Amino acid sequence: MCGIAGILALNATAKPPSREALLRMAAAVSHRGPDERGLYRDRRAGLAHARLSVVDLQHGQQPLADAEGLTWIVFNGEIFNYLELRDRLIALGHRFRTRSDTEVVLHAYQEWGQSAFERLNGQWALAIWNAVSGRLVLSRDRYGICPLHFCEHGGHLFFASEIKAIFASGASIPRSLDPAGLNQTFTLWAAVAPQTVFEGIREVRPGHVRVYDKGVAHEQAFWQPRFPKIGDQDEDRFRGSLNEAVEVVQAALEAATASRMTQADVPVGCYLSGGLDSSLVAKLGRRFAGERFHTFSLRFADAEYDETDFQRLVAARTASEHHEIVVSRGDIADVFPEVVRHAERPILRTAPAPLFLLSRLVRERGIKVVLTGEGADEMFAGYDLFREGKIRRFWGRQPTSTRRALLLQRLYPYLSRSPVHEQALARQFFGRNIAAHQAPGFAHDTRWRTTSAIKRLFCPDISAAVERCDAVTELLSMLPPEFRRWNTLAQDQHLEIQTLMSSYLLSAQGDRMLMAHSVEGRFPFLDDNVAALANKLPDAYKLHGLDEKHVLKRMAAPLLPLEVVARKKQPYRAPNALSFFASGAPAYIGDALSETALRAAGVFDPNSVTSLVRKCQAKTGGGDMSNTDNMALVGVLSTQLLHQQFVAVRPDGAVVPDLSVDVDYENRQRVPA
């Protein structure tokens, strides 16, 4: 992974991009690429790159140009089928100067145009500029693993991997929180691209290309998710047995893991949570790791969240060099401001904070790349949400049935304050809106309704603004035309991928926490071939009755310890709001939640927040907080910190030591910076 940034003059009267602005933008994302920086400028466009060297360590410098020096690219990510594409392009007459996948992407675009992105299997955000045609192309991978933001202001387009780089340009871009983005966050858990929580800042949608032709923008999808359509017998679907499915899924996952382990000129490690997904990835990754294989695990001082025993079982089975870090509530509170600064959005859980600490451990051990099990739950129906949707739809067809409602007791066994613990409460909570069991988003409505309760804390002005926009309606308006022809599990999977996975797990909890310490994450379950295969499988191979990830469990049985395969699903969680109220809590917490700070930010009602804080303080002596109050406190605190870091105080735009190579637009000759 790397950091990219750039400026485009949208019309003839706009000033050329300044070298100083580009250097400031590159400096703002230097944590994404600490190894070197590069720069290109001409009279219309400027590109900047901060490099994390993983492949072709000697010749992978960017920005990279074609042989004529007319088309330039800055690229963040990895293409795992680039060797096959390279061979095909060579057969078509292309000649290469480096071994990098970046050069393959550039040649692929020159050969196939925008359809080149359909051929890429990987994770990326990129910009391609042609000085002759005046065309800038921005593209982002299918699931939004790599971030890419943009802003049109003052006759210029500014784009970058992270928002802080756009603000660092020095262009006096207005800074304020966007009520629409806040509304989505406090409904869906995150703003969904193209929306962000900052006014005027947008995000390229996953699986899309955004093109500026002589300053005029147009955007289109190069990829759309595909699931078999109900009643279409000719639809491409998997028709083999469950045993055959186990074989093809294992082959696809092995190939995906192999490419992610071997396509690097540096060692590749693995995150190991102790759950099924990361354990499978670790087991497969060990085969391609050579003599040494590093695994990394989070442990928690709170026993409720700790999975040490399972982690050590798998580490022993894989004979890895295992590294652990123990995280306490105080640790979470200490690093939370840094977590928010890197996340660049409000967050409703503290879960990113331990991952921030884990990536720091990875980097301290000299590892730049790690595999993770992210994506398995979305692709193979691993979450309780999918089971909940199935039960509630089953119940909704006979809403007076008491026996069907009893199935709710199978949900959320790991939550200390689960609504299923009391039958009357469960029937009331899950039975709301049960008549709409055929409506899009039905499986998600309990989560969205619970999260939306936090909006009661908004101040009157924000409340009035969010009432004018409906986050769920906006989300459902962006659904693919084929959505209603998919079965209900496919619908639930797509919405989970679009919202929680792409907008939160891969972003605030994924890329941003990894790259905060210059660590690249790779995700075998999000390989294009693995994901496409998962979408073709019959529902029962994924959610067999109420047994989640059934085909993966069958695959894992001979590979992993029985204790790991047979354990109940326990999603990754971390201590939440009470982390901020232990004795010796950092002073920033009280400052951020003070009446003065709340009124300055203008997002939350001070009286309502004060009541919430008192409720949290009352629980420090013992007792659990509700899930809603936990999310509310973390959401308020992270929003307040976000306002302090990005709106009230301008991020430091100082230029770090200049390691770049500049290209002078007068003679297009490469010269020392």
C-alpha cells in the first residue's frame, strides 16, 4: 500500500498545481508510504506519491510514466494477477521497464481503456493522467479496500488517499461536518461512498471509475455484484454437491492466499484472532511462507473479549513465530485520539483502537504486510445478522407463532446484554416491523433502528438537518437493478458488504489502522475469484439451517484444531465506553465532552450528553451499559475529537524532508527535487 494525492486544474484560467501544495499533500499521508516520495507536475495536473516499498524494491518509484512521458500513474495497492496480465500485454507488443504491478496497470489501461479495471484482481486506488488528452482517471477496487477521496474547489480538483491530505493542500477548503454524513454514520455505522462526514469531500465509490475529460466529470461502474437470480435456470450458479463445493472453495482460497504470500519482496505475516477465518488463512499462508512465518494476535485484559487459548492453539498448529499484545481499557483510551485522526470519521465502537496497537506491533517486528480473514463473514454468511434475518422472516410468515419466536434464543450468545435473554423483550425487539419481512433491508432494520436512537443526542440544528434526509432511503436508492431478483440471503449479504464491510470494517477498522503504522493488509477472502464463487453457492452451503459458514467449516475440519472449528461464532469486539471512565483516564476526554467543546462543535446537545456521561460514570463501579449507550458515548467522543482535529484546528501542513523526484513541466525532463 501507499499514499497518493494530486491536483487538477479544471479550467484554463485555474493556476497550475504548485509544487509546495503537492509536497504538503504527500507529507500528510507519509505514514502510508514512508520509504520515498515522488512528484509530477505539468501546467494542468500534479501527482504525488508516498511509497511503501513491497514489490520491486529498486525500480518501483512513482509517479510512473509511459515510454513517451505523456501518461502518468500514481497507484496504491496490489494487483495479484499482474503477472498473467503482463504476459498477455507482452504478447500484444508492450515492453516493460520494471517488475511492478503499477506499470502493468498503466499498460493495461493504454491497451484496453476503462475495461482494463474489469481484468484486475486486487485492491487499489489510482489516478492516471494524460497530458495530451487532458483526461484524468480515478479508480477504486471492487470492495473499497483502498481509500480515495476528492474535492472540487476554486477551479481545481483535489484528490488523495486520505482527507487530511486534501486539507493539507493549503487551498483554504472549507471545513465543516456534513449533517448527511453524520446521519448515515449514526444510522448505518458509517457514511457510504460517495458520502463522507465532511462538507464538500466525496469518496470514489468502490468498483467505479471517475473520469475528468478536460475538467468535466463523469462516473461509471466497471463492476457490479452478481448473485443468481430467482427463477433464472440459465443463471451462472454452482450446481455441484457440498463436497464438491468444499473442494473448489479450498482450491480458490489456496490460490488467493498463495498469490498474496508470494507476490512481495518482503516477508508476509498474518493476523490471528483465533476464529475460523483468520485461522484458515494462517494455516494456508504457512504453506507459502518459507522457513519463517509470523502471526500476530490481540489479547485483552478483560476476559470477556479474550481469545488467547484459541490463538495459541492455531499458532502451535502452524508452527509460526507468534507475537501477542495485551490491550487494556486504559490502552484504548490512551490511543483513541490517534485512532480517530487516522479513521477520519466518527466511530461507534472502540474496536479499531486495539487494531491500531496491533499494527504498531507488526511494524516493530519488521513486517510490512499481513494477511487477515476479513471478508469471510460477508461472503460466506457468517454474521448473526444473517441468522437473525432468516429467523425473523420465518417468524414473519406466521407472526402469531410462539415456537418460531423461540428461535430468537439462538442469536447473539456472546452479548452480556443481548435482547434474547428475556423472551418478552426479544419478541418486542425483533418483532417490530415483522410484517415487512419481504422489504429490502429487512434483516438490517434492527441494527439501523438501534443505531438511529443515538440521534436523540443531536442538537436542534443538526436534528432539523437530518430530518430532511433519510439515510436508509438513500442507501436503498443505490441498489443494483437486479437486487429484487436475488434471494433474501444475497440481498442481506450485498447490504452488509456495501455498508458495514466496505464503509467501516475495511476502512476505519482496516486500512486506516494498518496504514497508520505503514502496514499493508491483504485479504484472501476478497479475492475476485473467491468472492465470485461464494456468490454462486447455494444458500444452504453458506447458511445451513442456522449453521453459519457451513462450507468453510467443512473445509476447515481436517486443517484446524477441532476446538476452533466447533466453537460458537464470536465476532471481534473490544471494551467500549467504560474504557474512558476508569481512574486515571486521559484529560482529553473531559475536555472533549465539556459543555464548551460540545457547543463549539455544534453537533450534540450538551444536556443530553451530560446525562449520558453521568450514566457511564455510574457504571464504573460495576454493571453493564446497554449496547446503545456504549455506541452513543463512543460516537459522541469520536465526533468531538474529529471536530477538534479537522475542523477547529488545521492539521499540520509542514513539509517533511524532501525525498521526491520532480518533473519540470517546461521540458518534461526528470530532475532532482
